[in-house]
Amino acid sequence: MKKKVKKYIREKFNYKNPPIVEAICEFRLSQDTRWDLTIPGLFYERVKDDFPHKEQKMVSQIELTQETNTFQQKIIMSERILLFSDDRKRIIQVGNWLLAINVLKPYPTWNGFRSIIEKCWNNLLEIIDIKGLERVSLRYINQVQLPFESIEIEEYFEFYPYIGERLPQTPSYFIVSAEFPYDGGRDKCRVQLTPGIVGDSELAFILDIDYFLARQRDIDISTVMDWIEKAHGRVEEVFEGCITDKLRETFGRSH
């Protein structure tokens, strides 16, 4: 089995019908990086040929702060600029100390997505002097659809909930989640599997894989794209480790 998995990893998501519904690359800059209200506009001027449509929205974020022996939650509202491609399948988000790139289905291949990430990152580097990164992440959200009939989940997934024989064997909902450390704990990969019904005849499973920098400012700015490339390779390894050959067959090979 290990040899088969390695074979699929080398082929790099080489499927006719990949299950990816959204891929996201997010950069959170360190707070000592200079940021002001002119930066989103300057960034837009550099990418508007490919992302001509601009919208603004308010987003809420929960901030945790520690005071003595207790944690306090605070909701912070901030403005975010959204830039869309003509087909609205490619999105750039620019907020306070934030740059995020989203691509929706159909996935434009890794080379296509990486090219967008690199252009956005280089444009931001030309606008501001980035002092460090609090977090950088590469996340893939996969939706796997299977016939809505009695199935054994272990026939399709290598990552699934174990349910003891004394428990009901058909849960209406579950969440399976795990975090795996890489590079001595500097990076982590969070994997989550949840079910959801998408129709009367199909059952969907959401396999969410998020690889991220767990230790703030622990990569050099000059090596960010190398980190992104390595993160992608590890996301592929985790994805292939989560599924079986039977599920791979449903995606189709693109030979």
C-alpha cells in the first residue's frame, strides 16, 4: 500500500475530477510591519488587470487575550477589501496585516494557483517592508460525493471515526479532527472530516486540510515561496494518506 500511495503523491493530484472545491493561501503579517489605509488601494492598482472587481465588507474576528490566569474573548470588527476575477472564481482579500488568495472550483492546477500566490506576494513585498509573518497557511477544502446508499466509510477513507460495537453504527453527524506536527513543531497540519447531505441520492464528505506556520516569525521572508511549495507537497501527502484506492478511482486518472 505504501508504494501505491507514493506513486499517487508523485503524480500531484493528477485527477480528471479532483474533489477540491476551494483552496486558500493566507498571510498574516507581524504587527510591527507598517500598515495604513493606502495599502489596499496601492495593491489593487497592481492587480486590477486580473482582478478588476472590488468590494468592501466588514468581518468579525475573535481575539483571545490572557489576563492573570484567565482568558478574555474580544470581538474585533475590521474592514476587508475583496478583489474578484471576471468569473469570480479567483478572489484576493486584503485587510489589516492580512493577504489571502482564494481559488474556487474548478481548481486551476497547483502551477496555476502557485503563480497567483507568487504574484500577489511579490506585489505586497514591493509596497511594504514586511518585518515578519505571524502565520502563513495553505488550506484545501475537498468535497467527496458518494451514492446515498449504505456505505462502509473505511472503504473510501483511511481517516475516519472509530465507533465501538456497543454504540449505534450509523451516526447522523460526526467530526474527526487531528493535528500533525512538522519540522519540530514549527509547522502543523490540521485535518478534519465531516459529513453532509448534498441531495436525495448523494452523500458528501468534507475533507479539510490546513497546513500552517505554528510558531510566529519562524520563517525568513525571503524563503516564503519555498515554504509554500513544501507545504503543498505535505498537503498532497496527507490527502493521499486520508483516502483509499477505491475513492481514487472515483476521481479518475488524467492519463
